[in-house]
Amino acid sequence: MTQDRRDQALFRAASAPATVNTATHDTGLLLLRLVVGLTMAGHGTMKLFGWFGGPGLNATGKGFTLAGYPAGDAMAVIAGLSETLGGLGLAVGLLTPLAGAALTGVFINILDLRGLSAYFPPKGVELESLLFAGIVALTLTGPGRFAADHYLPVLRESRPRYSWLALLVGAVVGFIVVLIRD
């Protein structure tokens, strides 16, 4: 074998697509979905019901009003439901693009409120950034095989289109809510 053919064979072997262990890939997505989704659902129930030491709906509504949102009580319900239902949808892998859209809108508002002047504590947004990146990644990649969406053919066949559209809608709605804040 000539040197040129050896180089070509080596190059083809190096550039060949790596096979993905589907079970490992799907298990990793399941773990990420459960941690990120249940974290967000927990935050939502803190707002809605005061669970896990949260403030509850009345105090959350007052907080939204103080932050400049009109109709603070209604905004608290919207945020709490978006986090709870979006988080549960993400955790179960049910309607993942819709869950990603709901949580995208929430995180645009969280990051706007917190500000982007610092990344690390005490006033940083590193945790919010990490959760948001996980949400966007799961929305784009899909929930994997161990998810309810796996059994919905329309989502399996058109995932990229629905994923990008959902993130766009979530971002637009999130920015609209930011704009109505005083």
C-alpha cells in the first residue's frame, strides 16, 4: 500500500461518524430532563403553593408588583404555571418544544430582572444561565427515547422545526413581557 493510500484510509477512518450508543445517550438526556425539569417545577410550586419554603402566590404577586410588572398577582400565576407545567413537561419529556417555549419566556424575564452585570455570586446569574442552557439544549436535541414525546410521531418527524419555532415563540413572548414591565 502506498503512502498516499495509507493517508487516505487513515483520513477516512478519522472522519467517519462515530456511532452513538443510543441507550447511553437517551439515559443522559433522561437524567438532564429530570434534574432541570424537576428543579423548574419545584420553583413553580414555590411560587404557586409556597411548597419547599417558597413565598406562595400572594407574596410572589407582591414581588412581581414591586419589580414593576403590571397585575403582579396575575404575573405570579403565569410565572408559576409556566415553571411548574414547563418543568413537568420537560421532566416527563411531554411536548418538549412547548415546555421549552414556556421556560424560555420565564428565563428571559429572570435574566432581565437579575441583570447581566455579574456572572458569579453574590449577584451573578451562573445558575440561571446553566438552567437556561439546559432547557435550550433539551428543546433542540429532543428528550430522547425514554420520554413521552417518543410516542408522538409528529414530534419525532419534525423536531428541528418545532424546536426552533418554540424557542422563537418563547423568546418573543418573554421579551414582550419584559417590555410591559415598568
